[in-house]
Amino acid sequence: MQVFTTVNEIQSFLKDQKEKSVGFVATMGALHQAHISLIEISKKENEVTICSIFVNPKQFNKKEDLVKYPRNTDADLVKLEAANCDVVFIPSVEEMYPTEVKKEFNFGILSDVMEAEHRPGHFNGVAIVIERFFVILNPTNAYFGEKDFQQLAVVRALAEQINSSVKVVGCPIFREESGLAMSSRNERLTAEQKVVASQINKALSFVSKHKKTHSIAELKDYFIKEIDKHSLLELEYFEIAKDTTLEPLTDWISTEGQIAFTAINLSGVRLIDNMTIIN
Ligand code: AMP
């Protein structure tokens, strides 16, 4: 496994790869099995897999969240080596942003709802860093988790807007046995808090299975009440939205898929999750 920290180094490596297909997995480190599942998918579909580790300051709308974000590069490298990842790219902030970037992207509804509404500027920061990675690495395929479904939609929209040739591939949500969606942020939860956090999955599962018997308003009401039962859980939003545009819905539609989305705070740890509604 090769580890690069500068743009020059990784670009000269890539030049030598000639016509090989390159898969790219962008991460912020503190790697867990879900990240590794993306690496595994990339390895199956590409000749060379690159994983980046970069805690992107531009996508944190709260400074304390950036400061508290878990970092453990040594352990990350051990996990990536075990997964047979080919290349790790660990640039510094100066390497990624040698000059100040002041781009303003507009992704329509995606820039307004759910994560965008609750984390102003977040997706602009994501788009800035992903565009930069796409330019530096020019991968064949780039892998993003459906856990961050809105981010995946934003990256697809970005690739289209900048006419990128990179194919954006969505990867399934990886969960703990309890159902809790894996996240680097889970490291900050105690064992008891994780049990409480797994209730989010249970409530989402109920919602996903009851389209036939409940209205959207009834399921929203159900979800809010379930979360309210646990004093540690503080709901930020719950929406059922189209799986294409991510436009939140008030009535069921039969022509398109729908997904339930939520963001919940648990003792200062922000958890997001989503689940496809079964028709
Ligand atoms: P992060 O390090 O949190 O920025 O995540 C890096 C990539 O891993 C993103 O594409 C995430 O969507 C993806 N990812 C993180 N957690 C999960 C999960 N539980 N299931 C699937 N993908 C995930």
C-alpha cells in the first residue's frame, strides 16, 4: 500500500498507471467497517483503489464539531492495509487549498432541504472538496455511501454541473448488529448511548413498512413520539422525500421511490440515517 501526502506525488503515481481503472473512496478518517465496505466495492470494480483521508474544514458549519471530529490515522492505515487498499492519499489543508476557494454552488432543492437547511454551507464545502479531489485524481469511479444519501445526490449533481467524467456510485448503508448506522461519530457514544441510538433504526424500520396503512402525517407523528420517548434523543428533522429530487412529501406518490430521512442529536453527537419506504 502506498501512502501519499502531496498532489505532485499522487499525480506522478497516477501517470504511471496509464489506462488502469481507478476507484476513489473519499473519507474523513476514523475508519470503520462501512468505509472498508466501500473500499471492497471499489476493489472489485477497479484495478487501482485510492482512499483519501481528509477532515475537510470547509464542510463543518460548527467549529466545535470540526475540533471534536475523531482522528486516528495510524489505526486507519492498519485497516486500509488489511483491506488491501492500493493507495492512501492524506493531504494537508494547505495541499488541498493552496489558495482560498470561494465557490458558491447551487444544487436546487438539494441545497435547501434537510441537511442543507440544518447545516448551512455544509454541502458547498463538500462540493468544493470533491471537485478538487476529482480534478487531482480524475478517478474512473467514485464511491459514496447511501447513509449520507443527500451528500450522494449532491455529488451526482456536482459531477453533472462540472461535466466530470467520474462515475458516481452509491453504496448500501452498513449497520451495527443493533441496526445503528455505522459512523465515525459513534466513537463518541458510550455503550448505553449506542443502545438508545439503535432506537432510531427501529423507528425508521416501522415507518418504512407502513406506507400501505398510514399516511405520511401519521408516520411523522409516530416517529416524533418514538424519539420523544428517549430523553437523550433530540430530533432535528424527520422527512419522507422523493428518492430522486429529495423533495419532502406530504402525500404518498406511486410513481417514484420514497425514503425516510432523519437527523437526531444524542448528547452532542449528531446522527443521521435514512431508510427506503417499502411500496
Ligand atoms: P465520512 O468519513 O463520514 O466522510 O464517510 C466517508 C464515506 O463513507 C462517505 O461516502 C459515507 O457516506 C460513507 N459511509 C460512512 N458511514 C457509512 C455507513 N454506515 N454505510 C455506508 N456508507 C457509509
